[in-house]
Amino acid sequence: MILLSVFVESFLGLIEHFRLGTAKVRHAAQAVLYLGFAVASPFALPQGANPVFAQPEDWYTKAQYEAASWLSQNTDPKARIAAFQSGIFGYFSERHVVNLDGVVNPSALPYYLEGDIVSYLRKERIDYLVDWDGFVDQVDLKSVQAELVQVFTRGNRVKIVRLIWQEDAQDGLEGNHLRFPNTMAEGVELYAELHCD
């Protein structure tokens, strides 16, 4: 609506600048422009578009709330959680949630800009990554053991991914998860630990 007002006022400024018509003509032109935009706006959407105002009232936050509730009920109270959209997760999960967007948490910004948010997750000892699937999917989790533990699909899709850091693994195992070596030498050591008595 603000953009519409700026456009109309700019158009009317041009009319006034070139002295096109009287004040009544300018006011009539303003009314016609606003009315025209109001009538044309619904038709400007692509066919089949689902505008935000047509969604149920809580479509935007339903899956986030469900994910936060799941975290509250299914994770250790000391679990560290990270999210790009951290507000709802932090409030309703009652867990320590680290914001990854780089705006609220400027210490994450250099990692985000370098495309290496995983190093920041490791540095902060994050146990769970949670957010809309688009945000979670953009994080390159190849260098860490990551287990998709839950997906919530009411409204937006929200994923919860458990992160298992190599340093946390005991004797090469963490629950049912194997520790993966980062180097060949580390792989040989791990093999020797597990297969040679």
C-alpha cells in the first residue's frame, strides 16, 4: 500500500510540475488512480497464486510452534539449538537457541558470509539445527554427522536435525552413530581402535 501511495503521489507530482489541470483535476486523477489500483490488484496475481491473506491465520508459525514443543519435550534441557528464525523456537522450546542470521547474532555473520556456517555450529557446540526446510537445506552438513529427527509440515515445513560432533563420540560411537574420520591417519587410528585388541 505504501508503494502504491508513493507511485500515486509521484504521478500527481508530475501533473503538478507540468501544471496539467486544476486542483480538482489533480484530485480526480488521484481518486481514479487509487480506485484503478484497488480494482486491478487481485487480478495482478498469477493464476493459481495463493496470497498470504488467503492463508489460515496461523499458517506461518504452526510448524515452528510444533517443532519448538517437540524440542521442549524430547531434548535435554541443556541442549543447544540453532536456527535462522530463532524467536518462536527460543521462546517455546525453553532451550538455549543460537540465532544464525548474522543480524541478531553478529558473531555468526563472518561464517554465514563465507558459506561455512557448519564451522560456527561446531564452535558453538550446537546439538540441533531447526528451521524451515529451505534454511536447513542450505547448510552443508556433509562434514558433520547429521540425523534428520523430525519434520513438521503444518503451514511451512520445519526440519529438526540432530548434529553429532566427532569430538563428542566415545570410542568411535555415539548412540547408534559412527564417528567419521577427517583424515586418513585418523581413519587408520579409528580402525585400529575398533578392530584390533
